[in-house]
Amino acid sequence: QLFVDKSSAEGLGRQVPESCCILTGDPLLLKPADPSCIISPTQSNSYLSTGCYDKFSFMVTENLNLVIGAVVVVAATQLLAIIFSFCLCRAVGQERDYYYKY
């Protein structure tokens, strides 16, 4: 289903947002390679038939090394935090036993 901008405050009559078009230059600027893409999107100038899930799964498989690396780094950080929290609990427990036992 196509995105239809009902407000059209700027009067562009856009059918799809710029992010759905094939972009040129810096992707953050959202500059379509074909300026008529937002008004009349086609298969050649937009991602009209590509769904979000397909695009996401393609990006994950293309960058699988980065995804695995990020997961390993996050898991290692979490494991290290758990180990430090156990050490901190143990140190606080020993200090409390020393002051309150005697």
C-alpha cells in the first residue's frame, strides 16, 4: 500500500516519502536520485516492492560479521557487569560482617 501525504502543506503532491526513493549522495540528506520519485514512484526509481522485513534480513545477512561482533561485545559486557556486581556484593558483605560481628 502506498504512503499518501494527506496534508501536502508544501504542495508537492507526494505519493511516497523521500526515504522510499533510491537516494543519491549522503543518505542522511534524503535526496532522491530521480526527483519525480516522490510524485510518481516506479520500480526503477523507488523501493516500491521491497518490504521492510526483506530489506532488514538482507542487511543482516550482508553484515553478519558486524552483527555477531556486536552481540558478542554486548554479551561480554553484560557478563563482566554480573561478575563485578557479585564481587561488590561479596565485598560489602565481608565489610559488614567485620564491623558488626565484633
